[in-house]
Amino acid sequence: MYKAVFLFLCISLMSEAQNKRFVYEYNFAQDSTHIEIKTKELLNLDIGKEGSKFYASEILEQDSLVRIKEKPMGKYPYQGIKFLDVVIKKDPSSEMNFYTNCLIYYNVNLNKKLEWKIFPEKEKILGYSAQKAITTLYKRKWTVWFTTDIPIQDGPYLFQGLPGLIIKAEDEKKSISFNLIGIKSLNHFDINVVPYFFRFKTVQINENEFKKVIKNYFDKPSRQLSDAGNDNQVFYLEGKEVSSSEFYRAMEQNNKNALKKTNNLLRFDIIR
């Protein structure tokens, strides 16, 4: 029954020139030494004439609540969402914008043209005829399956450039995967409205600068906040107002503790 619905959606997709949302299940092990322990999250790939947006499904609900009424600092509305990055791909170029939060909100300009090796191997995935391809992204090897049944050269995360939609992607250690689970039509698509980050002023940087930002974020986050001129900002820890120095110390310790357990980043090259 599920496959029949999927096939119907595929036919509808090809017959209607509409904006589409492809929903992926994101499975990931936060600790590379325990890849059997995984967390799941739903992610959206919204596609329109201007390009695509990739982000966590839960962000949409929280964005709606934030637009209705701003929440105070002690009650962070996006708490619990693991994938808080947003990827914007603009057709027809390989230009991408990667939005991320490292205490400061960044808009990273990427120009990623992935090198693909396509294999003749095929299999059925959710009723689609899918073909195998491999690539390396940030020192991590990936196997993906794409389908020409949906002739869209896009996919989850930074993946794109194959002759059909990427419906499955998994790293060689089987610690991270993206799997297509649903498709729906969208009434409206605006590539200029960035989920989650629409609320903030972002700092635009290139990829080399971003690598330095990430390393500094884990090593010395207080330096970034000071550089950003946030000294007058009010900070909260566990719902209690604290001084900036207390907040910085707590963040630095939290980052050091987190990196010991959360060491399986998608950007594998940054911590290796």
C-alpha cells in the first residue's frame, strides 16, 4: 500500500509543474565509537524554480510559533532539534549557502561541485528504480542511490549533480544516512526566506573562514562572542540570568564535554 502511494506521488510529481517538498529521515550516530546508537530526525528538501532549501522539519513549526510571539531568552524554542543548519542551493549553478549557528549566525558561501562515480548497479527503493553512485565529501565517503524517475539534480544536505533525485545516501561506516520517506506539493516557495535564520542578522564568510570558526567554536567560544560585540547581551543558564563570564566558562566546558561524545560531525574534515 505504501509503495503504491509512493508510485502515485511519483506520477503526480512528473505531471505537475509544482513546488515540491521531499521529506528525508536523517539517521545519525553522534558518537563514532558507538555507531549502533542512532538518533532520528525528519528533514525537508523544498524545491522550486529558484533552487532548493534543506532543513529540519521541526523548524517550520517553531518558526510559526516565533512569528506569532517572540519567546524570552530562557525558553529557547528550537531546543531539541539536532540539525539546525540550513542549506540553500541556487539553480543552475553549484553555488550554495550554508547557514549555521556557532554562537554567531553565519552564512557560508560554498561552491561545491562533487565528483561522482556512477555504477551500473541498480535496485528498487520505495518502488523507484534507483542507481548507485559514490562520492567523497569532506573526507567522508558516501554511497548514494538516485532515481531518474524524478529528474531533479538535487538531494539531501550538500548532495547534487546526478541525473536524478538522490533518494538515499549513507556514509561508508554506516553511521549517517538520509532516506527519502515522503513527497508533498507546496503552495508557495520563496528561496529568500531562510528557515530559522530569518530572525537573525548573519555574518557572511567563505568556506576557509568557516573552518577556522568551527575550530574556535569548540576551543574558545568566548572569543567569538567578544568579537561580535555581544557584551551587553543578557545570558541565561538553566533559565537563570548569569554574567557573560559565567556563560562563557560554561559554554567552553560544555563544548569540550560535547565533543568527546558528539564526534561524528557531518563536517568530518574539521575534527580530523
